[in-house]
Amino acid sequence: MPRVHYSGSGRYRTSGHQFEEGDIVEVDEDLADYLCEMDAFGRVDETRPDAEDDTEGAPENDEGPTESEGFDVDAWIDEHHYQERAEQVRDGEHDEHLDAIAGAESATTVQDAVGERRAEIAG
């Protein structure tokens, strides 16, 4: 079953589920599709192998310590509303962690901000 993360404010109730800000809940596929059409929801860890690859590669590579030292992407996601995360990315506050953010982020708004920031850096 897919899991969704609610990053909206306040409570949201639908289809027998109640969500509080920051909740991660398993729901059926149809409900996940419906919820993810809204900016306040995003899929989380849908495929564990991808998430495991991200966490396994960072500590072992010499390139990864910057991401694992001083920046906990999961804590950052939990501590900030998706709109705040998108603004931080657009403002260049986490340029050295864009790969980690892209790998862990489920909010489309933040994923878009990562793409925009990468384009801005490249061009």
C-alpha cells in the first residue's frame, strides 16, 4: 500500500482517514492518487529500494559526507511546510543538498523548485 505525507496545516479528513500536519499514513492506491493531486500531500517511500540506495550511497562515498553531515533531509522535511521548503530551495539555501532533497522529497512543489534551482545554477 502506498504511503502519503500530509504537509498541510490543520486537520484534513477524507475517506475515513484523518490527517494532522506531518502525518505519514498508508492508504489504498486510489486514495493516494486522489490526495497527491493536492499540493498538501505527496507519496513517501513508495519503493524502499530507491530510498535504501540513497541512504546507502551517501555515507560510503567521499562525495556524500556533506549531505550526511550537518543536513538531515528527513528532519528538514518534517520541520518545514512544503511551501517553506520550496522557497528555501529557490533561494539557494541548500544548493549543496539538492540531490538529497530530490531523492527524499515527495511534494511536487519542492521537486519543481529543485529543478528550477538546478537550471538556474547550470545556466
